[in-house]
Amino acid sequence: MSAPGLIIAAPASGTGKTTVMLGLLRALTEDGVAVAAFKNGPDYIDPAFHRAACGRPSYNLDSWAMDAALLEAILGQGAGADLVLAEGSMGLFDGVARVGASGTGATADLAKRFGWPVVLVLDVSGQAQSAAATALGFAKLDPAVPFAGVILNRVASPRHARLVRVGMEAAGISVLGALPRRADLTLPERHLGLVQAVEHPDLDRTIAGYAAFVREHVDLAALRGAARARRDGIEGAAAGLPTPPAQRIAIAQDAAFSFLYPHLLEGWRRAGAEILPFSPLSDQAPAADADLVWLPGGYPELHAGTIAAADTFLAGLRSHAETRPVHGECGGYMVLGEALVDKAGETHRMAGLLGLVTSHAQRRMHLGYRQATLLAPMAALPAGARLTGHEFHYSTILTQTDAPLAEVTDAEGNAVAETGSARGHVTGSFFHLIATAA
């Protein structure tokens, strides 16, 4: 039997579920509970905060981009845990219209698939007994979604809490906690979401504060009692994890290059690949004997001047590209191009391995799931391979002169103009790889 689990979800973004998730992870860990954390959907930033809170890796689960075998394999990475906590994305039922590999990408898909009851974090600002109508709607909309109860957030006063509880009791909704309004319990954000965990000042003390707040106002024993285990779970399964695109993979890892999914790295390592991290911001070249250089996404636009001046990094990258593959995703793709224009309009020379010029001075959000069929090889992935992933950036392409890397569509099957680029051994794309498709 797998560990019992819960999903921390909400009616919408911005209700405080990440703060609640981090507080729960730390408080339970402090109590000696081994907690395995997961995040629904395509999100790089929250799992790093989860790891900081509970001391264990956190993995993404995505029912649109991942098939059943991959979902099971990723869930197996929580083997040995006492409790599973998964953080939802957006609203509980928010997903895409067209079903992907095994669902719509909605948090509710995970609740149904794994049998984890939902704990709804409910912002009750400006309402009292009426909050029960929202909770009841989420509890009853899909009877296949198990529902544990609510944690009330941004409660104005003890009287306010009593009134909300009256409504919840009348509706038959369990209240697992009531969190008073606290203006200081927020995490700093930037254009792609939260500021990364590695950049957060005094992160451990911040999370400890969340834990103390949650411990004071949430019934942790009742919350653990609401968790449910899957009797058909496959703990520890590795089959279905992605295979590596090369044997020795040099991966850029620092504040500018950090967006690579943990399940990819875990799958590559389990299959015997050697991961060779290096830091472009520290002007480190990729390992000279690497078979592949991979530049993940991140925030190169915030460090464009430093990257442009990193002569050792750029020379090593160009040397590698003469004989062996280099791939860049999103921010990494921009660095492989000719130039990057930052938010202030200043142009910075990049690696020049692709004829790509991008601009953050002309911002436009690109967001959504992607399916890609490769038109050219991408490392060990052959032309014709089908990939699932997502795109999330604010860059505008000013120049793109190379052959397209892939035919790309969104979740509805509509063609996407950002096809990526291929030149010689070098490839790049704005879509982030999640999985290969059948």
C-alpha cells in the first residue's frame, strides 16, 4: 500500500495555497513525519520551495503532458514517505479542454487518479456564511473527486471565523483550520511567478514562520487523519521515467539557468547518465568531455550583461558545438542566439550559435501546453519524435533565421509560431520538455 495522501488545492490562484503548503510541509517534518511533496502541472519554482520546506525532492505530476506510466514512475519517487502532500495549480478544476496523455492537466485529475482527498484553501475575505456555498460547490461538482474539507484563509477576526464555521457546519463541510489575515505572509514575485528559492533572502526562517503559523491555526492531527492511501499504488516504480538524451550531460545550473524538471534528471541518472553541472554566471565552461550540453530555461534576461562577458563559458560552448550537440530551452535558447535585448532596451551579444534575436523590451506573454514533432534531431531524440511540454515566457522574437526544430501545436491542436531552431549540432526551443509522447 502506498503512503496516504492529500491535495492542497484552491478555487483560484492567489488564495494562499503555497504558503499553506510550505507551512504544512515544515510543521509535519518538524514532527518527524516523512513527507513526499508533489506539484500539479508545469511549474519549476514551487518544487524548489517544497524541497526547502521538507528536505526531500519534490516532483511535478501532470495529467495532460504525462502518460499513466510516467505518472506512476514519478509517484514512486515518494517511496518510504509517511504522507504525500501535493500542491494544486490554479483552481481545482482548471485544465485544458482537450484531454492529453491521461487528463486535462487539472488538479482534480490527480485527486481522482490517486484517490487523494482535496483540502481546499479558501480565501474568506469579504464573506462569512456564504463561503460555504463555494466550498459546497467544489465538494459536489464532481463526485469522483474525494473531498476532505477546507482551510479558511485571511480570516478577519474570531467572530468572522465563527460565522464562516456556522455556514460550513450547515453545509456538512469539515473545517481543518482557520488562518488569520497576515499581510507579511507573502513571497516576492517576478514575471514568471515567485522569486526562486535560491534567491530568497533568509528562506529557512521564512518557512519556519509559516510552519509556526500553520501549527497554531490548523488541526494537523485531523488533517493527517483525512489522508487516504492508494491500495493499488506502485511505490518505488522506475519504469516509465524518461531515458537520457546522452551519456555525459553538461547542464547549466545557477540563478540564470534552473528550469529543468526533477523527473527528467532522476530518469537520466537512473538510466546511468552522468550529470555534469556548471555555472555560466561564474564563467565556467561545460565539461570538455561531455556528450551533450543542455542550457535550461531560467532568467538569463536578468543576467544578460554577465553572460555576454562570460568569455570562458561562451568559448567552451562554441567549441563543444563544433562536434557535439547543444540544446537550449527558453532562456537557454535565447542565450544560444545572436543577441538578447533586455527590459531596458540594451542589446547583449550572446553565443551566436543560432540566428535568433529576442527582446524583453517588447514583452508579450506566451503561455500554454505544447506538443512538438521534431523536424530535426535534438540530441539523441530523432527527427519525427513527438514531445509534450509547455511554454511560458515574455520574450519576443525579433529575428529567427535557422531551420525550424519542430512542428509545434498548443493543447487545442492549433499551430504555434515558435517552432524552435536547428543549425548543425545546435538546437533550441521555447517549449520546455516534459515527456516524449507515444
